Amino acid sequence: MTLTNITDNTFEPLTVSDVREHLRITSSSETRLLKSIITTARQYVERRTGLRLGTSLWILSLDTLDADEVVVVPEPPLQAVSSVQYVDINQTTQTVSTSVYEIDTGAVPGKIRPRFGKQWPTDILDHPNAINVTFTAGYASVAEIPCGVIHGMLLLIGHWYNNREDNTQVNLHSILSGAEHLFRMHSVLNELN
């Protein structure tokens, strides 16, 4: 399995204004720093939870696909599947008709499976990355992101903003454990393995 990111997040879950309000910053300085911390916090949360916090486009490449196999789509939540393509035994790229498969965007992680009475093509070339699933992942809007994830990000951003050096006298355990607990509540990493 190979996963390729085509377009990264189309939005950040927090704005500089959100962060300034949380940190009680009244000046308009340090905008570049705050944007950087927001992006870093989003990336951290995505790795800790397995969730994709903004809309992005991906290609999942598979080597094989059994006739009735369920394809588990990483980077939840799954918004949509644009196409399922494969290279056939004649080395021609084919697109699987949507009448052959159904998409479960409600499952976390999302799934693609053959419809009742249907199966995946049997003429797939036995070659690495012969099957390509193009899909859109992530929350479609900030309003869809769980509040606990947003709050955990704010805790993390506050810590990073107030403690800019690698070494600090502050007890990191209590600050980070609150954010980590919120991230664990929303983690889907066990479901992806």
C-alpha cells in the first residue's frame, strides 16, 4: 500500500484570531509565528489522532484486490471517492464503474466494498501499485471537527507560544496531558491498524 497526498489541507482548523482570543493577545504582532504554530499543532494532532482535520486529496495505491475485499481508506474521515482505477493484464488503465462498488463515508475509517452481487475486477495486473483509489479526506469544515480536538489544539498552541525554547522550568506533564487526553478521546489509530 502506498499513500500519496495530492493536495494538502484547504484550511486550518483555527485562525490567528481564534488563537489571539484564546491567548488573550491584543496586539496584531507575531502573526507569522502564530500561523506557524497553528499549522504545526494541526500536523501534530493529525499524527496523534489519525484524523485529517481539513479537506485534502489523496491516492491510495494497492498491489492486489481480492474479488470481495473491503478497502479501508486511511486519513479519516472519508468525504468521497473520485475514482477506482487499475491496470489490467493488457497493461491498460481501466476505471471501475461506480455501479460495482459502494462507499461507506460513515465508517471511521471509511470503506469501499463491492455492491451486493458484484465483485472487483479479476483482470488486475499482478504488479506493484496496480490499483489507484483517488479520494477526498478530512473534515469539510471547521464546524465538523470535534470540539475536544479544537480545545486540545488551543492548549498545545498556548503551551508552545508561552514556552518557545526546548528547555523550560514549567511542568510540561500537566499541560500536555490535558491536550493528549483530548486527542486520545478522538484517536482512530487503532481502527487504522
